[in-house]
Amino acid sequence: MDCLFCKIIAGEVPSDKVYEDEDTLAFLDINPVKPGHTLVVPKQHFANLEEITDEQLAKVMSTVKKVGESIKNGLGVEGYNVTENNDPIAGQVIPHIHFHIIPRKEDDGIKLWPGTPYEEGEDQEILSKIRIF
């Protein structure tokens, strides 16, 4: 497979490992948004959230929590963002599910996306299309 993250997991491409266990790997992003920006991946290849099993996702999220706490304590930051870009249209560059942990400080210059209120009735129309019963 020609997946960069699979090559990192296999040790074919070097990385700065933050954490590793039997099922997951966390390593520094080579183009960080902020110093300490870390990626967490499952060692098994899954392209996105729809492909990963619930069991593997739980293991990845346990690692996200562990690494997030280490970033917060080790770097003295006030918090962090956890993001996952699901599919290329959402900004996913490497087709191997991964979570970004981005350290945050007050007034660090990072702006999140703007919200736009629904027009009248639009929320109910959308809700009828996505509600899970």
C-alpha cells in the first residue's frame, strides 16, 4: 500500500513519536499549526470514520485523550483542539484516518470557522434528512 502513515507505522519513514502502543501511534505533525501539533493514527489502515471499527476508534480516542493531556501538561497550554478531516473535500490529505491534536493558548491567532444561522424552517428540513432514530 502506498500510504504515508502506513509507512510511518512500519518504520519505513521516520517520525517523531510521541506515543505508541499495540494499536495506535502518535507523532509530531511535520507541518504543525502550532508547536506540539500531534497526529494520532490507528496502526491498522482505515481511510475514514466510516471505515474504522468502533473498537479501533475507541482505542484511537483513548490515545487522543492520553496525548492531549500530555500536551496540555508538558507544554503548559490552556487547551487543545482535536480535529479529524473526513475525506478530501473536508481537507483530508492522507487517506488514513488520523486525529490532529493542536495545542492552544489565548490569543494564539487561530480562528475557527464562522457560524451561520439557519434560515426559517431550514433547520427542520435538514433535521428530517439526517435524524437517526
